[in-house]
Amino acid sequence: MSGTKGRLDRWNSEGIMTQTPLKVTGRKFELVRLRPGYNQQEVDRFLHAGEEEIQRLAAENEGLRSRIEQLESAADEPFDPSVEATDPGRDEATLILARAGEQHALDVEQARARGAQLLEQARGKSRQLVEEAERVRAGTIADLEGQEAELVRIGESLRRFEQEYRGTLQELMTEGLQQVDTEKPG
């Protein structure tokens, strides 16, 4: 994938991944014809695995956002000391909200770490694919150069044969004509 288009590590200013499963699914690769290139099935499997992971992370992220919104709306209620005194659940809600915030931060950190890990694995696989493609390309070029040298050798051999054949044919025709001239009566 060239440039920044198609990168899986794009995050916006709010820490939300801008790449979607639909973008990954819709990504088109240039088909390679008549020369070495990437294995299209292998690329498709890689993209499918990436799409599934993005879908999972997007669903998890959406669930966490909903959870945060619920907890924030509960926390946005105005403070009423009389309710606090009579409602022991208020302290529990505050504690739950604090734990949820901590869990959210932990989940986001883990998701980013997992994303970085997947990205590094993808980059490693990409490097391997490029190296393999370069090896195949070099081998193919070497084979073609060898075939070219053999064809040049055969062509030279055919040219020499043709020259010898023409020379022999010319000698025979000249001898035949001389023989006919010498055998003429008269």
C-alpha cells in the first residue's frame, strides 16, 4: 500500500481510529500480470484478519463509549448533600464511576498496545513478502538472462550453418555449371 492511503494505524485527534472495516474491505490492490507479485489470496487473508480485528475493536470501543456516557450522565447530576446523607448508594456510584474511568483508560491503553502489536506484525509480514518477491524477481531475471544467452548462442550457430550451407550450395552450383559448360557438344 503506498502513501498514507490504506494505513491501518490512523487515529483522529480524539483517539478514535478513522479506518473502518468497510474501508479495509473496499481497498483494491493492483493485480500483477505477467511478472512476479504478491499472492492475492495471501493479501486477502491478511486483510480479512485485519478487518475482523478492526470490527472487534470498533464494537468494543462503541461499548466503552456507551458505558462512559452512562456513567458521565450519572456523574453530571447536581450534588445534593441531603441526598448524599440519605443515599448510601451515592458513594458507591462515585466509586463505580472512578473504577469505570480507570478501566476505560486501561482498556484504551491495551487496545492501542494491541493495535501497535498487530501493526508491527503486519509490517513484519509485509517486509517478508517484499523480500520474497525480490528473491523471486531476481531468480526470474537470472533465468531469463540465461535463456536469452542460450537463444543468442543458437542464433549464432544457425547463422554460421546458413553461411556454410550457402557457401557449399554456391560451390556446388558453380561446379555444376562448369561441368555443364565443359560437357556441351560443340
